[in-house]
Amino acid sequence: MYAEVRSDGQPDPTSLELLTKARELGDVDAVALGPGATKAANALGEYGAGTVFASDDDVYDAYVAQPAAHTLHELAKQHAPDL
């Protein structure tokens, strides 16, 4: 699941709620991108993410969608998640 990260490096509460619900369906991994993402990874793990893919790269803050879409595409190709 894609987790929104607030400017203070904490996951958005909605992302934590979705992660909690997703765990009911099975194992879940999370993707957090942008400044503060690695700080948010701990909280995402506490809420049940088995693996957290995180990058603090400023490109995710500078551009709205293209870098994140590319990263999600590459992660999906590499890890072939069971959707």
C-alpha cells in the first residue's frame, strides 16, 4: 500500500487506518516516498507493514506524481505483489 507521509515525518493517520484494515486481508507491505519517509517507516511497521520501502529523496516532494508512479511501477515489476 502507498502511505502518505506528513511534513513532520509521520504517516498520515488515514494511511495507518488503511494499513490496519489491509492486514485483515493478509500480509501487507508499504511504500513511503518523500522527505520524512524513512522516519515514517517505524510507525508503518508498528501498524503491521511486513516490509516498508522508503525513500527520503526530494524528487518526490518536488514533483507531484511522475517519480512516485515510476517507483511504484518498478517495485511492482521487481516484487510481483499478489494484488
